[in-house]
Amino acid sequence: MGYFPGSDIEKDFPILSTVFEDGCKLVYLDSAATTQKPRCVIERITRFYESENANVSRGAHKLGATATSEYAKARETVARFIGAKPEELIFTSGATESINAIAYGWGEENIHQGDEIVVLVSEHHSNFIPWQQLAKRRGANFKIVDVKPDGTVDLNEFKKIVTSRTKIVAFAHVTNTFGVIHPVREMIEIAHSKGAVAVIDGAQSVPHILTDVKEIGMDFLAFSGHKMLGPMGIGGLYILKDRMSEMRPFFTGGGMIDRVNDDSTDFAQPPEEYEAGTPNVAGAVGLATAVEYLEKVGMDHVLDNDQTLLEYAYKKLDRVKGLTLYGTRDFEKRVGVLSFNIEGVHPHDVATILDAHGVAVRSGHHCAQPLMKHLGIFYTARASFYIYNKKEDIDILVDAIKDVKERFS
């Protein structure tokens, strides 16, 4: 392939050639919500359903053997991508299910009255509500660490809140609101020094940053395939081997058992123990193909493209009066997420006018209402970039924002 992100790579994504009825070309800047899919991923999923479709593990026929083999290969590929062993990777429907699997599977077994669960105020609801509700069920103390106005974490404040009673520390490696990269290694070290486990929401980091779970020292890592060029409905959960022995399966049923007796069940060995029911095999092989695509591009190039576009956008938008940009201006601590507000204009109106220019962005609270309340804002507009975006897309975004200002002036 040999493409560098932002160049001709967009030709690999069929949807990016879309031209709307009004003549506007699609400028897709909503990749933090979901990424577009390259042709190779679409074709791989199609090939599975056309020529390999069967259930896995139990079929004594050629199609069953093929599906089982491809599913195992997919697990090996995705596990390698995050520096894990295949038996440490559980396929789930996405990061939300992965985090709930930890909350129920590990949390219900290990959290007791008076224990502490610590999260950041900037967490996506999917990494906030499960811990809030676990604390309620188990009588634990739910503690929230504030972030600075630029979205970064104060490690000294973090150290104060994590105590010897803390059992779980949960935070995103990269925030979905401002794209801030947290100092994950240092935060995990603080958690471990107090005897707590670290749950990392990697929904926004795994697609943008080369991730090695062993080198970083994670206990758990949750991520979603659809935010990294893969299909919807598939994701991953890395579980450190020591943590697996401390938890029980979240779901139970077929496919995850060794022997079922009238009054007891012996579960299979991981990862099967945590994958009850028919797995999303097409999703898994599609995600593995997406991983191989990203490996060819190079994760260093992915992050470099993010930061190059973000810095370029800031230089352009700093000239626009009445525009507020959120997040640290240390672009080495950011991925390609640009949250902003225009004075006197609701973000939904901003997004609607941008859409008239063919520019797709997100508007709202971005599933981060505690953060919005903490910062004293209600909503923002959010543009988010990925490997298929380039500076020309930023230019179109800037012109569209100027049109918003003209319309509301």
C-alpha cells in the first residue's frame, strides 16, 4: 500500500467519494464517533458470508472448520496489535460491553462495602456509569478526580484521591471530548502502588496510538472495532492473566462450558470462558483485516497525521473571532479531536450548517455530561480526524465555520 495518511489513502474508502444531491462532497470529520471502513474490510466481511459462514468450534464439517480457524486467526491478529497473548483477548460487542464485563465479572467478586472506585470527571458515560452503579450495588465509595480546564489531569490531585482503600481506578487513555492523551503509565503506577487495579478505556487510544498492554502495565483494556476501521458490533477486552483468576464470567450459556451438571457448571478455559453464545465471527475477521490495514499504514503515521491536522486547524481557527477551542495546546498530548463553540450559536445549529457544506461533525455533550458540568458548558461541536483526512478537509471546515458566523451575525 505505502500510503501516508491524508494522501491518496482516501481512495481505499468507498464512502468518501460520496457527493450529495446539492453537489457538496462528503468531508467526514466524525471519526471519534465511528470511522469509515476501507474496501478491504468490507470485502473481507462479504467473503466470510459468501464462502465461509458457519458457526465455530462444534461443527464437524469443512465450513465449520474454516470459520473456526479464521476466528482463531483473527484473535491472534488483534491480540498481537495490542501486545497481548490470544488467550488474554476476549471478543465483545465493543468497549461498553467490555467495561460492563469487568464491572460485573471482577467488580462483583472483589468490591465490598467501604472500598473505593476512582474515575476521572472526563470519562465517557460508558466508563463512568458502570462504576457508579457498581459502587451503589456494593456499598463502595465512588470518587471523581477533576481535570484541569484544558482537559489534562493533575497527577498530584490524582495521587491524593487514590488511597489504600481504592480497589479500581478507571480512566480513558485518550478522552473522547478533547482528544487529550493522559499519562497512562504514571497513573497506572499510582493505582498499583495503592493495590488497585487499572481499567483503561482504549476506545479512542487503540485506534490512534501504538498500544502495548504489557509494556504499559494494564490490568484491563477495553476497545471498540468500529473506531479503528473495523465493523460495528465487535470489540475487545484484554484481561491480565492474574485478573482472570479473580473474576467470573459476565454472560453464561452455550460455548463457554466444559461440563454442565444438574447443580453446577465447569467453565471452559479463557478466552472461551468469557464468550458465551454465538460469536460475531464476521466482525472478528473484519476487525483483524482493519488491524492489518493499520499496521501497513503504521501507527506512528496515524498519530503524526492527527497532530499535524490538529495544529493546522488551530492556526486557522485562532483567527476566527468568537470561537472557543477546548483542550490543551500541547499537541503532543492530543489526538485528532477538535471541540469548539461559536459565541451565540448552539452547536446543533453549527453542525447543521456545516452539514450543508458536506462537513460531518458531532454536536452535543459527547456522552460526557459530568465533564461538561465541571467545565461550565453544556455542549460543544466536535470535529475528529483520522487517517483519511488531510489539510484540504480542514480548509473546508474553516470556511464552513466562517459561514456559520456570517449567518448568525
